[in-house]
Amino acid sequence: MIAGFISSCAESTSDDPAADAQHQHRLVECLHVIDVVSEPGPRYQAHGSGGGFVALPTRTLQLGRSGSEGSGYEDYRFEKFGLLVRRARQVSMEIASAPGDAFLDYGDYVFGSADALTAGPCNTHGPACEVHSAEYVGGWPCGADRGEWMVWAGGIWVNEPSCVELLVSSEDEEIPVWLAVGAPCGG
């Protein structure tokens, strides 16, 4: 089982994006947290019992840049949004369904498809903020002990505007969440 997990997290060596798109899983590390907030903002909704374990955007996301020329992802568009995870929780998120192809892009990785990720827990109190102190950890947000929600930069790539169904889970709770990526969900 460990070997299967390691190989699924390994960097792809294929030149074919379609071959890469087969169940890639990424571990999003705490060291890549870009911010810490006390509560999700007004454009985010917490999902899960007890105040939630993950928070995702509630608005219809506007698609931005296209994939780089020659990457095999030229027909994909990116929507950037922060991934918020409650500090002491480990959260898994996977794309359950999308009308076209979609993949998640979080963490400090080589560009490529990932249809699932795991983030947290990041329940450390964070380092000292003084750059020259012995406790300073480069890349970790200053004051990381002041908030309950850890924030990672990233987003989702889609090859057509769509309502993407995510399956988010933490501990013994698993729930579907719909993300409007360039197109509204429901009607």
C-alpha cells in the first residue's frame, strides 16, 4: 500500500497529458501555507460539521489564463482561489465529476494534473517572525499561530467552463461540494 501511495505522488515522466491525468494525488505541505485567517471570508463557505473543516468559494469563479503553449494543456483555463483548511484537520479533496477534464493545482509542484490532494493538519503554532531568530522558518507565514484556517494558493484547471463536483473528507466525514468554475451550478 505504501508503494502505491508513493508512486501516485511521484512526478510524472510522460509527455502525454492524458496519461498523466489518471488519478494523480498530491500532498500539499504545511510549509507552503501562504496565510492564516481566523475565519473564512464572505465569499467562502465552510463545509463539514462543527464549523467546517474546509472552506471553498461560493461565487462563480471567472476563468483566467490558458495553459502554456506546447504544454499539452493549451485548451485548459485556470481559476485561482485559496484553499482554506482548519488548522488541526487533515483534509482530502478529489474531483468526483466534471463535464470535461479538470485538475487541481496546489502546492509547490511541477505543473501537471492532479485529481486529488491531501492538506493538513498544520497544528503547529508557527515560527517566530524575526528573520534572524533561531526559530524562524522561511516560507511559513509570520504570525501563523494567530488563525484557525490555513490558506494555500492554487486553483483548478478546466478544459471547459463547468460545475465541478468535489468530494471533500476529513476524519469520518465525507461530503460533496460543487464548485462553479466559469459556469454556474444548479439552476
